[in-house]
Amino acid sequence: MGLKGFVEGGIASIVAGCSTHPLDLIKVRMQLQGEASAPNPAVQNLRPALAFPTSAGHVNLPSPPPPPRLGPIAVGVRIIQQDGAKALFSGVSATILRQTLYSTTRMGLYDILKQKWTDPNAKNMPLSRKIAAGLIAGGIGAAVGNPADVAMVRMQADGRLPLAQRRNYKSVVDAISQMTKNEGVISLWRGSSLTVNRAMLVTASQLASYDQFKETILENHWMKDGLGTHVTASFAAGFVAAVASNPVDVIKTRVMNMNVEPGMAPPYTGALDCAVKTIRAEGPMALYKGFIPTISRQGPFTIVLFVTLEQVRKLFKDF
């Protein structure tokens, strides 16, 4: 029974991940908007030779205006114009590997914990236990899948860089091998604490809320156990997961995507440093940057995930 939960969850996750990959790519590009315009103290303190000093002995140079922020449709159109429609699936091989490692693990573990913690008499599990199961399953799954997650973020973000700075990974295998060769094995777990935190939030909010919404709908006889119930519960679960995880997702994306030059200090020393610099440079709402594509992706992803999962469960019912 335990192995079947991993197989069912893995199949559903791969289908959902591939079908919503373009939305995820747009989300990543939007989350990185404005990052390059963050103030750089080392540059701002430079004093031109002919400038008149202020009372403090420094010249306050006006910072250039940040580039205009594009919406999800504009970002998608720009990607197609610059690199073609196939660029919307940049990094899809990393998505498949990520879903195989991360989502298969979290879905399978959640199913095992759900079976063990469900009250045999009432045939249901309290919400607190659902959340605890989601936190445990999500954390373990994220630790297993972090290398694929780093590769996916880099492959998705590569197209926004100038041609001379692009990493040009050919596939997820090439991305992981180049990162290991150039930056060390430890780079595959860069941002792992953020990935674990985000995965715990997403899994707890997504899987627990789906089960809770589904049970509430069925117990109140609002709908029958069918496609309508699955779609309604999964969309609500996707919204909850998007709200809970977006701030951590923004920081995770930036930490994973940062370019560390040999002998140079990294742009961010860690998750907290990234969060502080992002808020100082772009305001607190920057943590919800890319929220529209996040919910636009999280909603369809969760719907496809759970609708596919319910159908796969029917197919594997006799196994």
C-alpha cells in the first residue's frame, strides 16, 4: 500500500508539473524582476572627480529609475518574442526530475502518514494531523529533490540574462554536472533551507487543505464525490498554498539563481540577508512579486494534480 501511494503521487505530479511548466517559468522570471536594480553600496559611495562634495564629504548620486515591471502576459510575450515559443518549456527536464524526486516522495510519505494517523472508527484525520503530515512529508521531499530544484530555477531564469552571461545548460543532467564541476557538490543544495521551508508550507497547505475541503464538501452534501468536488477542493487548496508559500518562493528563487564569482562575495549571504535586501530595495510587497502567475500556476497545477491523482487511484484500485 505504501509503494502504491508513491507511484500514484509521482504520476500525478509529473503530469501536473509538465502541463503547467510555462506558468512556472513566467513566475520565476517575474520574481527576479527588479533584482538587478537593487542598490549597491559599493557603487553608490564612489565620488566622481569633478563633483562638489556635500557637507558629509560624499556626493549623493541619483540612482537610476528601476525598469518597469511587466505583468505575466507581457513576460510570456517577451519570452516568445526573444527566444521562441519553445522557450516556455526551458528547464522542463528539470521539472520532470524534480517532480520524480520531490513530489513522489512527499505524496507517498503523506499517504503513509495519512493511513497511520487516520481514526479507524471515524475514518477521518483531524486537520492538525493533516498539517503535521504535510510538514513532515514536504520537508523530506524537498531535501531529496533540491538538486533538481536548483537546476530548474537556473534553467528557467537563464533566458533573462545577456547572451554572454547565460549558462546554456543543455539538460538537467548537464546543469547538475556543470554545477558540481564549477561550484562544488554543495551548490546542489544551495537554498535548501528555503526549499525545505517552502515545501513544508506548500505540502501542509496544499494536501491538508485539499483533504479538508473535500471532506467538508462531502459531509455537508454540497456536491457528490466526483470531478466537480475534486476541482473545487483542489482550486481552493491551490489558493491557500500560493498565499502561504509565495514570500519564501521569491527568496528561494533569488538565492538559487545568484551567480557566485570565484574570489568574490556572494550577492546574498543567506535567506535572511536576501529577504532584508529585497525589502529594502523593493519594499515588502516584493515578497509577493509574481503572485498572479503563482496563483495562476498553483491553481491549475493543484487541479491537474488532484484530478489526475483521483483517476490514477481508480486505475490502481485493484492493485
